[in-house]
Amino acid sequence: MTRRMLTEDGLIRIIQRTVKRRGQVRLGIGDDAAVLKDGTVVTTDAYAEGVHFDLSYMSLRAVGERCACGAISDVVAMAAEPEALFVSLSLPRPPPGARCAPGGPAAATRELYRGIESVCAEMSCEVAGGDIIVADRLLLAFTVTGRTRAPRLRSGAQPGDRLYVTGCLGSAEAGRMVLAERAGNHNRSPRPGTKNGRSSLVRRHLRPVPRLAAMKALRHSIHGLTDTSDGIATDARHISEMSRVRIELEADSLPIEAATSRFCAQRGLDPVDFVLGAGEDYELLFTTARRVPAEVSGVRVTAVGRVEKGRGLWIRRAGLTLPVKVSGYDHLGSMLGKTCD
């Protein structure tokens, strides 16, 4: 009997085969969000303490900001403008005999929602409801709605397109690692150079910005679209598979900020491999046949590859064209390496 690793994409395919479509939804499972018949875009995202955020180096307000940004980005990645957020909140049950934190659940909830509200104000949307329960740890689940007349999908890429990305790659993951190192080394001398240019990386982890303005400026020329929530390797692969095209990345064109390059050099990491698998930048990754300027709505835009007839995700590097084997974070793949029949 063949044994294989259960991946997140594999589990999604199982769900797709199990549930039935009944004509009530324009676009269902498989993209960044669903699209209803009236153009309403709906997505849901869950965030768990210890998986998506770490309270040893993040404030509750920062948790609210970061999680709201990630959830809203899925709507923006469908070329839709966000309208409403619904937040289901699981507050952690204090351990037996523990002293209550100053302010208790009220203060904690207030700080979380201050972070969420700051993002909603920037994105011109609003919190419209949700649910609150008590469980073993802090959990947040967001449902975000938006609206668009013409959604842009992962399946829209066409041979002859160029592949573009906004902003820089790998910054958020580098920022997370910087924060984790600081939290783990608080009683030791800091690593040389840890403060040199690192504040920009930390900001990118704590406060990623959904590229709403850039999307609105570009959406009429976009063919295929997603965001870099899982890393450009995984997300470009999604476009390739769903559009049934070959995508070739250009290693020398991948936009990597100087602080990320220094971060990789200090740890002996290959910067290209690092940014291929580093997720949660929430940049727009899109294809278009038109030439895009180097800056749109104040955001850097870089051509990082091309779309061709064929299949698969490839990268051109040092004169060679090779298949991309790097992948981003996979929740199911992290389950102790378990295999499933």
C-alpha cells in the first residue's frame, strides 16, 4: 500500500470531492475567496496562538492588526474591495489558581479590537459582528466580505503574460525570525547587527498592508491574481496549476530588500531559496500582458517571471532553468511528518 504525506492542498481536494455544488455560488472552493452570484466576495481565516502569532513578542493590539491584515488580503487578492469583518474570538481560559491579568478579558479584548479597528479604518471597512467563546488558548477567526463586478482568479493567467509582484519578498518572515530570536535571547548579548535595518523587517511582520490601492489601480489589466500569503513558490505554483500554464521565475529579479539580504547572509541562508518559501508578506502576485510601471500607488512593482504554454513552476538561475522544489508553510505537513493512506 502506497503511503503519502497529507498536505493542505491534498486535504482541500478531498473536501472538494466530498461536497457538492448546487448552483448557489459563482466560485467556490479553490481560490483566495468565494464569489457569490451577486459579486459578493467572502473569505474566512483562522489564527491560533503559537501557530500564527506569538504573545512572547507581540502585543494583543499587534495580533489584531496582523490577523486583520491577513484576512482582508484574501479579499483584495480577488480584486475586490473589503466591506465587512466578522470576528469569532476564543479567549484563553486562565489556568487553575492563576491570578487574573490587569484588566482581565475586557482589557485584552479592547486591545485586540483596537488593532483590528486600525486596519479597518485604513481599508475603509468595518467590524459587523462575530462571536465570543472561552477555550484553551487565544484563537481568532475572521470572515471578510467584499464586492467586485469582475473578480480576478488564480486561474486567469495566460501564455504571454508577465508575472509581477508588489513590494518585497521575505521581509515578513525575516521579521518574525528577528522577533523570535530577540524573545529567546533576552538574557544574552544580541547577535551582531540585529538592530541594523531590522526595524523595517519587524514592521513587515507585525503590520503587513493589504495592497488595496495598487489592486484598484491595476485590476482592469490583471489576468491571474493571488497574494503571497504562503510564499511566492507556493502561490506562483497555485497560479500555474489552476491556469494550466508554465511559469518561469527569474531569480535575479526577485525583489529582496537590503535588510533581508543582510539577515540571510548573517545566517548562511541562500536569499533566493529563503524568499521562495517565506510567506505572509501579503503582496499581490499577478499576471498581465501589459507593461506595468515600477511603482503603482506608491508601491514598488517588479516583473519576476513569465507565463508560457506548458506546465509547472520553474526558475531561471545562473544560466539554468530548473523546477522549483521549495514550498511555503503547510499546516498539514507540519503534523509531525505523519503519513496518511
